[in-house]
Amino acid sequence: MGNPSLDEFRLWLQAEIADIEQLEQSSDRNKRLTQLEMSLQEAMAFSIAWEIRTEASVNQVVRQKPVRLISEAPTSEQNQMSTEKCASCDSIIEDDLDFCPSCGENR
């Protein structure tokens, strides 16, 4: 048994919708029905878009850079930020702050 095709997925969605429609009205039923119907619409839209791209000889899949950006490790220059002590509580105040993070005293 191999990987299911998109047509098999659509048939499965249609069968699930038919099963859900037999249940009593409830918010959970309606929520699941909406999810299944939206999934079926997306599957149909994908099929149509794929056919259009195939006919137009457009590359079907283009690899994109990751959406989530992973921040880089701080550089040694960033690690050497100047600090001073708070006049009220002697806590360290980093250079980019205008107040003490411990007591709230302004510089």
C-alpha cells in the first residue's frame, strides 16, 4: 500500500463529510464539518493550480527560505556592552536601558 494520491484524499474527505453530516447538530460537529469542507476546497484548488502550472510549463515546486528566522548568536561586540551600577540598589544597568531593571530608578 503506497502513498495516497490527492484524488484518494479528496474521496476520503468526502466520505468523512458524509459521516459527519449524519451526526446530531452540535458545535463540535459544525466545527469538524467546516474543517473538512475547507480541506476539500483547498485540495480542489491545489489540483486546479497544479494543472494550470503544468499547462504553462511553470516549475511546480520552488523551494523557499524558511519562514521562521532563527536569530544568530550574539557577536563578541554585543557581549561587551557597557554597564553601570544603579545609584539606588547597586544592580547592574545595561547601557541600552534608561532605568534600573530591579528597582525602576531612572539613570
